Amino acid sequence: MGKTKLTNIGHGLYEIFCEGCKESHHINTVGEHPVWEFNGNLDKPTFKPSVRVTTQYSAEENPNPTMCHFVITDGKIAFCDDCTHELKSQTLELKEIE
């Protein structure tokens, strides 16, 4: 299988690699809450509405939660101004994954 910009994990769940967080995020497209609309294109994916991922570690590990908020349109990820990583307010091509 070649490189794509997202991985179909199954049951309507997709995975992208976030360069801002340096980790994967999952986007659910079927079932209960939350559910995102997906255009079905693995090379130029679009998801609606925006995706917001918040990670809370224990206070000993990191007293501040991290937040990633983005919109994916035609294979590009646009990070919103409220992200806590250095790529906030930037738009990039989604990184290809194996």
C-alpha cells in the first residue's frame, strides 16, 4: 500500500498525523457523537466541521493541557489561532503516512 494523507482505521474512523502535536489524531465519521462529514478522498481529504483535540496530562507530567484545533480542506490542514503548538495560524499540506 502506498502513502496517503490519512489512514482508514475502520468503522468510519480515520487517522492523520499532526505535525504541530507530533502525533496522530483520530476523526470519527460514523456513529454517535462526535461525527465529522468526510468527502471520501484519501489524497485530498476534507472534514467538516473543524476538529478540536485537547490532551490533559497529570499535573506532574504537564500542568497545562495542550489543544489542537484545525480544519482540513482538500488535503491541507489549517491550524486555528487557539492551538497551543508552534504551527497555530498556519496552513500546511497534510503529511503523508504509510
